[in-house]
Amino acid sequence: MANGLYGKVTPNANEVTKLTDAATPNGKIRAVVIGACNRTGNAARISIAYSTAAVVGDVQNVDWKAVNRPLEANAEYERTHQLLHAGEHVYVKSDIAGINFDVRGYEGNA
């Protein structure tokens, strides 16, 4: 997929979840915006990772770019101007259920 929505998910509480449907292809780079929406009346803490890990269990500590970032009740958050390189996925986590995540952007030659 060259442009548009690369994935969306509402993970369970405290569960690391792969957000992107497919990794960035070889020879390509993606410029993306990662969004989070707290649909609950409770404050949350969210975490975001970029990793070449194919499965959740292989995400390394160094891959986490935002860890336990506060997200107020009924609030939104966007992480803009992020670059994903060949083979990278986005992984997300929240300490509560009810947080929607999505990643959108465009793809070009590396």
C-alpha cells in the first residue's frame, strides 16, 4: 500500500499489539502519523514502538519510542512526522482498554 491507512486497533489493557497490517517494503520508507484516542472517562498511559520484530514477543526495549505517555480521559494524541524504514512495524500498548490507535501516511522510495 503506497498511501493511506496502514492499520488500526483497540488493544486489550496492558497488551502489546501490532498496529501495522504489513511491514514497510524493502527499498521504501513511510512517513506516518500515529494517532491515539481515549474513548474512556479515565486517564491512560500509552506506549509506542517501531520494530523489525515479526511478532510481539520479539519487540526489544530499545524499540520503544514513547513509554507510559499520559493520555487524559476523552483525549486524543498524535505522533507526527515519524519515519518507518524497510521491515519496520508499529507496536502499541495502553494500561487500560478503550484506547483506539491508528497509523496513516504515505510511502516513497528510500
